[in-house]
Amino acid sequence: MGKFTLITRAGEAIQIAGRADVPLMEIIRDEGHDELMAMCGGCMSCATCHVYIDDLPNGQTLPELGPDEDAMLDASDYRKPSSRLSCQVPWRDELSGVTVHIAPEE
Ligand code: FES
């Protein structure tokens, strides 16, 4: 199953268990962290699920950024190279050990 570390906007570090094929956004929300607003429910029209994902352990890579996700992130004032929409990143065990930061609120 594996776990990741979530860093909240207040800087609190929380260990969360992954769930296979479930988007990070849903896992974070199901843990009760509603500062990740995810207003559109994962249909990629809000960007309120913006996170920064640190480099993966062991040289693993994330699923490639698609053009629609890229365009949504471009609209953010807080975009960084590590930015992703957490609704577009499904959990897989290879992500175990990664750190995910909730991006600032727009
Ligand atoms: S939840 Fe709206 S874009 Fe991810």
C-alpha cells in the first residue's frame, strides 16, 4: 500500500496511506484535509487541488503532465516545476515515501 507525507499550508507533516488507483486529491480529502478544496470534484476545471510533489524516491517518475492539466496550472500564480493537480495523479505503490505539499490558496 505505501504511505506519503502531506505538508499542510501550516507546515504540519502528516503520514497518509495510499490507496491503489485512487487520485491523491481523493485520498487527501478522505483524510479530512479540506484546505485542499478540490471544488470541481476532479473534473479538472478548478485547480483548487494544486499540490507540489517532491522528487520521487528511487528515480521513479510521475504520470506525464497532460496539456489540459498544464493549461490549468498555467493559470496559477503559484506554479512551480513540481506543481501538479492532485486529482490527476492516481496512487501507486511506487509513490511510497514521496512528500506532497498543499499549494497556497489562490
Ligand atoms: S479537483 Fe478541480 S482540478 Fe482537481
